[in-house]
Amino acid sequence: MAFPYITMGYRMSKHTSLSHFSPYFLLFRRHPILPSSIDVQIEQVVVLNSPATWAKVITKSATLFRKVMPMAMENMSIAQH
């Protein structure tokens, strides 16, 4: 698992400890613009009380980002030319 995808999954997940906001939203004051296939799946609020649950959620998010983001970046590159 690549570290950038793990951190991306963490930063864009909504946390109960942050009043159901994501760290991304609190930093930039807007929700991230993500491909719809990811956006729907990370809408759930993450409860950080259980390390096992947190590991499962962050692994799932990282796997999604790792699969979808290269395609999104390629589409963005094509659209800009």
C-alpha cells in the first residue's frame, strides 16, 4: 500500500471526532472534488475508537484511491489539452 493513498484516504474521510467533517474540509473549507465512484464510498463517517475498524476503513479507502486516482489524473490531463 502506498503511503500517499493512505494519507489521502485519511484526510478525505469524515471523522466523528471532528464533528463529522474531514480534515480536508477543515483545512480548505470545502469538500474535495472526487470521482463519483470514490465520493459515494467515503461519505460514511469514520469512528476512530476501534483500531481494527479504522484499519479496515483506511485500507478500503486507500485501495479505492490507488485504483481510481490514476484514471482521474489521466482524464484531467486529456481534458487540459
